[in-house]
Amino acid sequence: MQPGGGSDPKIRTVTDAEFRRLQDELMRDARPVKGPSDYKGPVYERPDGLRFGVRRSIDYGETIDVIESGNSGIKNGFKVHWR
């Protein structure tokens, strides 16, 4: 999961199929955890420490947010959505 596909390096726009594939990959071995109180969606943690959330954005639809990167090498605040 690398930045690109738009003007903001922390946001990536992908196709629906790419989004579903990424979501399936991220969810593998992830477990639900308590997220930030202001986060509007479920939050998960992977064995590598990556914490991510899945929410519905009014402007961009379903969105994956990196909340805490852990040892994944992905920056906190990175987002992926599809159009």
C-alpha cells in the first residue's frame, strides 16, 4: 500500500476491486480493537502492530485510514478510498 493516485501523498484513490483486495489483505489476521473515541468506524489491529479503521466518508465513500503504523512502514494518517 503506497501513496499515489492523487495530489495528496497521504491519500490513494483506487478502483473498487483494488479496494476490496486491499481490505481483504488487511483484515487477514486482524482483530477488532478500541479506536480513538472520535473515529467513526470500526478499528482493527494486525499482528505487525498496524492499526487501521474502515469508515464511510461523505465525500469519498468507503475509506481505510491508517491510525497507527506499527512496524508496517506505512505512515500514520495514510488513507485509501475508491471511486
